Amino acid sequence: MTNETRETRIKRLIYRSRYTGTKETDILLGSFATRHLAGLDESLLDEYETLIENSDPDLYMWISGRRPVPPEWDGEIMRLLKTFRIDD
């Protein structure tokens, strides 16, 4: 997607976040993406995009704190996701 604009990339990532395949993850990632992706720099967008390629159950367990986050995924985006509250 070399010709993809920032705006298109963010829209694509929001869409991908809303339709992960697991309702809980759809709600969590969709809300997070809608609220925060536009404010992230390119490196954090890269980190987010790579992170959401993990399986939905893994993402949910890591974000909810039910399983430890593997070191390779325990970056800035994971910290933001773990403190994110949908109702804020």
C-alpha cells in the first residue's frame, strides 16, 4: 500500500479494528482506533497495525491482563490499550 494516504490508512485500520472476528475485541479495538489512531505518529501506527495481526483471543487476554504480554508486543500501543476505557 505504498500509495495509501495517512487518512486512508487510518480508515482501513479503524475498519480492521471494528471487524476482528471476536465481539469483545471488535468493541475494544474499534473504540480505541476510532478515538486514538488519528493522533498517533507513523511509528505508533506501524506498531498498532502489526499488533492487531495477532489472534483475537491473544489480544484480548493480553489487553485484559488475563495473560502476560509477550515482550515483543509489550510496547507503547499495548500500554495505551491496557489503560484505555471505552466509557471515558
